[in-house]
Amino acid sequence: MIVSMKPPYDITPKILKLISSISEKIGEVNANFLTKQSPQLRKQNRIKTIHSSLKIEGNTLTEEQITALIENKKVIGPKKDVLEVLNAIKVYDKLDSYKFSSDKSFLKAHLELMNGLIESAGKYRKQGVGIVKGTIVEHIAPPFENVPHLMKDLFEYLKDSDELTLIKSCVFHYEMEFIHPFLDGNGRMGRLWQTLILMTEYPVFEFLPFETLISKTQDEYYKSLALSDKSGKSTYFIEYMLGVIEKSLEGLLKYNSRVLKDVDRLEYFLKLGIKEFNRKDYMNIFKDLSSATASRDLKKGMEMNMFESVGNLNRTRYIAK
């Protein structure tokens, strides 16, 4: 029996700090029911994800053009770019139908993502490849005959239930880029599969466009890949990706605290089953809310007959009806 090796990385203080911060923010996301975003916000985030992931690969279509394609409207643009977007829309729409720990599912997703773009869509490469930046060879991928068993080992690693999902998703992304299993589409597959791994434990990642931040920090993205290559461990890449995930969650929390309406907040708060509370209790649930906004919310709740108040000023308490 051959035992597959766990991909090498170190747990650094930076990684521990980021995991702690991400866990806290995911708790806030869940508490503020942001996993159940409005259909409009989900659509916007999906558009951002597709736009950013393909922009990294040189796609020229704008968010407006991608929106038009999602709405089945005609778009004028390079034929290849339009096809890339149409393929990505199909794949992201059925993201939950793929199994994150299955290499067959992985190949099927590549087939659908790269269909009509390369002849070998859905198949591991059958030739050697290197990544060249300018005149410098940045990375020589493992020989093509090693790809099937290297990928098999990587999918075995994904089944390790003792490994943290946050770490696992970053390690898979890095190792897959290192193996470079396809002739084309490796970058977008790495980002797609990281999303899939994360959303199996944290549903919010289905619509969290962390690709937008990767797109804005492309130099750091490639630098973290190169540093990990040189060190022989995915540590640098894990630190980079966890930083991207943390900032994306932070952005989601800030954005939603602006767009959630007072009635949305009040209805959610009452669904928590809290029968008696004060303004501070309310603000503990919506942490980015100012005391003035919280007071306005509670006044609105009174007007809507959601609860009644006892006491006055700082001693006011509210009793749900």
C-alpha cells in the first residue's frame, strides 16, 4: 500500500493570526445572516468573481458585458473572450454539483470551463510545460507522465478530515498551480476549486468574490507562488491567500452593513428569539452600526409594533411582541 505524502507547509504566527481573524469574521457573517444574501447581491458578486478570474487571464470583457451575457443579451467582443465568459457562467451556476474531493469532477469542470477554447479540455496534459515571464523561465512543471498520480495524491489529501478547510483550500490551489495539470486554464481552475473547497464548510464563499482582490494584487499573487516554489513549501502562498480571504470577508461585512435596511436588521434580530433587550444588545449583533442608527432602527421597530419599550433614556428596554 502506497501512502501519499501530505503537501509540505509551515504554520507561522501570521497564518495563525489570519485563521483566527477569518474565523471571527465568518462568525459575524453567519450572525448577520449574510450567507443568505439577496438575489441581486449574489448576482453582483458572481459577476465580480467571473470578471476578476478571467481578467487575470487576459479577458477584456467588462462587468457590464458579463451582466449582459448572464441576461442572454448579445455582446460585441472578441469571440474567445465571450466564450470564456459563457463557459464560466455555466460552471459557476452549477458549482454545487461538483464534488471537491473528486478528480473526475475536477476534470469535468475543466472540460466545461475550457470547452471550445482548447482541444484538450477535460484532459491532463500530454507534454512538458514551463511558465515564462518575459525572457525568464519562472517555473518548469513536473513531467506530464507524473501528472495523473500527483493529482490523485492531491485529491487524497483533500479527504483528510483533520486538516483545516481554510488551509486545505490554499494548499490545493498552490499545489495544483505547481503541478500545472492542464495546457491551459490552470489559474482559473485553481481559483474555482478553492472556492468549491471553502463553500463546502462555509456557504458564504459561493458568492464571495475574493478573485477581485487577487486581480488587484496580481504581482503579490505571482510572487507568493514563486516564493513557495523556491522554498519547496506552500507557506508563502497560504499567507497570501488567507490575507485575501480575510480582506474579502471584511469588505463583505462593511458593504452589507451599508446596504441592509433597518427592517431587514429588525426582522433578523427578532428571529434570534431574544425576548427582552436594550440598545447595546442590538448593537452587539450588528457590530458596525452607530448608536444613532441603532436608535433609529429601534424607533422604527416601535412604530411597526414589533416590540414595546419600558424605562427611558439609557435604561430603556425593549420587549418583543
